Amino acid sequence: MRHLMIGTGWKMNLGIRDSLDYIDVLLPKVESVSEVDIFIVPSFIALDQVGQALKNSNVQFGAQNLFWQEKGAFTGEISPVMLTECGCQYAEVGHWERRRLFAETNETVGLKTRAAWDHGLIPIICIGEDIKPVAPQDAAVMLKAQLQGALGCLKPQEVAQTVLAYEPAWAIGTGKAAADPVYANQIHGLVRAIVMEMFGKQIADAVRIIYGGSVDLDNARGFLQQAEIDGLFVGRAALNPNVFAEMVHLGLEFSFRKK
Ligand code: PGA
């Protein structure tokens, strides 16, 4: 059984004060929810205080990126040790914006994924085809290279607990180009098939594959209805904590169906 996940990444949007205000609004609205794994991915600068604010709550949190070394002369980077010190449970790696704007490659995504696991951080690995929608078989070629780079250095048990976020570049940040849920479901199935080829059926059945890219309250249900979609990773729409809380409750409707 794959537990449904509803998460949001705040990118370079909320600072410390705004993050804490968000959590104040969110927690009372979702505190009764146990059937959905809820996570937020704030900015680095807010992680420590977010961690304090989420203590003893049912909301988990993670970082938007990490470097693969533990310490040293790497100006501007954040190490996995620093993230665990803040209490992070997750580390997002390979977001399309990081690949496009900050030259991340499948190889560096692999190094970061390995470093995350070496420090007990669950990686949320973003994958997806770039530029424009392509036929599923062409998407599969790109996704396979991304998965081989990201997962190649993991042990099967680590892969089983890793989260994959399918976020096609053409659907991120557009507001109107969210992938068609049926297409997304088909791609999630292909991703699971690639994981199966690499690690076998048991691992592929366990790995959670969530969808991200212009998810909002209008289209969330369409994605959650799909058998291969194990949750949502939301950007702009969830910058409003009330909207995010509504999505979590929507997820609740589907968490029972997915068991
Ligand atoms: P968006 O961002 O929902 O604003 O498109 C999604 C993401 O980048 O994870």
C-alpha cells in the first residue's frame, strides 16, 4: 500500500515571518489528518524555525536542495548535516528550475540523492520531460536517463522509500498547462515500469510517484483519481495555506480508495 502524499514547495517565496504565519493557519486545519502524508518545503532560511513550529505536528518538512559534501569550502551551499540539524525529513533534488537555471545534471542529482540517504533524509526527486509535451515513449527515454542518474547509486530499500515527483517542465509555473491527468497517469506507469526494470516489482510497487505542475483546486481531483498518482506536489496554488489545507482534505477522500 502506498500512502498518499500532499506537499507544497515554496520556492523563493516565503521568508521566515511568512512561513510561520502560514504554519499558524495550516496546522489547526490539518491536525486531524492521519491518512495523508503532508509535507512542506520552505526556503532554507526558514527551515530552523519551521522545524520548531512543526514539532509534534503531523506536517513534515524538507529542504529545496542540498550539496553532497558534509562540509568544506563550498561557498553558498548547504550540507545534508545542516539540514538534519534543522530536523528536516526530506530533501528535494533535481527540480526543473535547478536543472535549467543552475545547471544541475542527472549526475549531480545522483550525488545529492546519495548524500540525502547517507544522512537519513528522504529524497524527493523531481523528474520530467522538458520544453514541450512529447509522446509517452519519447518521454520515457528522458525519464529513464533521469532515473538512472538519480537512483543508480541507491540500495533497493532506499529506492522503495524515495519519493519521485513527476513534474514536466511545460506544466510548471504556467497556471494553465497542467498535464492531462490521464497522460500523467500513463507517464507515472512508465516511470514505475522503469523502476521495476532497475529494482524489481516489489520496489516499484512501493515507490511513491507524485504529480506536480500547475496543480490547483480545480484540477487536483482529476490527478488524485488516477491509480498511478500517489499524491500532489503543489507550487503557486498552495502558497495560500487555506488552499493547501483544502487539498490535503481532498487527498483524504482518495487515501482510502488507494489502500
Ligand atoms: P506550480 O509549481 O504548481 O507553481 O506549477 C510546481 C512545482 O514546481 O513543483
